[in-house]
Amino acid sequence: MKSALRSTPLLMIVPSLLLAMFIIGYPIIDLAWTSLQEVSRFGQLRGFNGWDNFAEVFSDPLFYGSLWRTVIWTVAVVGGTLLLSLPIALILNDEFYGRGLARVIIMLPWAISLTMTAVVWRWGLNGRAGLLNATLMDLHLIAEPVEWLATAPMAFATEILIGILVSIPFTTTIFLGGLSSMPQDAYEASMVDGAKRWDQLRYLTLPLMRPFINIAIVLNVIYVFNSLPIIWVMTEGGPANGTDILVTYLYKLAFRFGQLGKASAISLIMFGVLLVFTIIYVVMVMRAEDDGGAAGEASK
């Protein structure tokens, strides 16, 4: 009787697991098969060509440029988002008049389509009639309009800043969830012992927030690494492919140039990069937690 009861939850989970494996596994298998084929621009498989698509990808200088910018894009956006979201979450977690309204304002960008946000920023950054240039000139901060998206370095830096801006609401929500679960008795005990706010942040808040920070890092890396709308809507990877990341480079190959086999190979490479990152990061986090637990036991 007991064994039957124990097996019941497992039997209830199995259909969901099988469905999830099919939904995730089938596209990956189909993508891997397509990457080994010669594919017409209309998606027709013309025959097996082995590793030719991968060879073309690795011999293309644009791939390495896009890969390097993807690393910069992901690290800068995720790092900037974490650095800004944690202080915002700490402020919004405190009691103050108008906190509910402040939380709504912070979350509003999350409710707006990312593509629409990029369109608004593209028009706002227009070199001739953009709102940003008009505002800066009215404040006498610039003497003439600035072409924000005309050169690759400035355009890419601008897109990174916008990427950080649109990622803050989601990350702040994760941190607010973590802060709301913090044990208040620990803070009260630290105040009795004379701990300052900085001491509480360093020795209580940050260690207790570590699981939520880890979740935010993994989810943001996956999300930002694959994020297309901001760069595609604002510059389409230009000028001169100077703002291309892997996902925009992939989009061009597949839907502009019809090189679907090569695009499938890049998709598989991107999946492998994210999978390796996730595994390595999870292993590092688990080892750090084990080492911390062992140190705690030894101190006792």
C-alpha cells in the first residue's frame, strides 16, 4: 500500500515530463538534422552534406565578430542589470509613502512589448528629429544633433543601455521576492548587536539572497543571449554588421539570405553554448554551497 502511494506522484509527473521532453527534444533533433543537410532557401532538404554547414560558419569572419559582440552584450547587460536591480529592490522593499505606485512604475516597462520599446527608442534616438537630441539641445547640453545610431560603437553601447533598462523590471521582481522571504528576526537581532545597514547588507542580505541572484543570472543570461528585438529593430545589426550578435546574424542568414542550413548550424552552436554555461554555472554554485556548508560545520 505504501509503495503504491509513493509511486502515485511519480506516475502523475511522467506524462508532463514526456510532453516536456518531446516539446524541447524534437526541435533540437530536427535542428541538428537540418544542420547536416543542404537546404534550399525555401526550406527543402536537398541531401546530406555532413559538416559543410559548420565549416562555412567557422570560416566566416562575421561569425567570430558576432560571437564576440554576443559575449560583450550578454555580460554588459546582465551585469548592469544586476548592479542596478538590487539597489532598486532594496529601496522598494522598505516602507515609504507611495511604495505601491513606485513598484507599479518600475514594473510598467515589463508589460510593454520589447519590440514596441525598441521602436520608440529608435525614433527617440533619431539624429534629425529625435526627442533625445531635442531635449539635450533645449538644455544646452549639446550644440548640434548627435547621430546616436550612425556608428557601430555608439549604436552598440546605446543598445546595451536600453537592454539594461528593459531587463531591470524582471530582475527587480525576482529580488523583491527574495527580500520578502528574508527572516526579520535575524535583522532585529543584528540591530540589537549594533549592526549598521551596511553590515546587514554585507553579512545578512547578500548571503541570503544568493539563491535568487543565481536564478537571476541564469535566466537573464539565457534571455539576453537570445534577445533579438532591440538590436534588430534599432539597427538590424548595422552599420556594416557592426552591432550584429549571433541571433541577428542567424536571422539574416535564415530569412534574408536563405541560408537555412548554415543558420541551423549556428542555432545548434548557440544552444550548445547556453547549455555548457548553464551546466558549468550550476556546478560552480553547488560546489560553493557545499564548501560553505562544510565550512559552517567545521566552525561548529
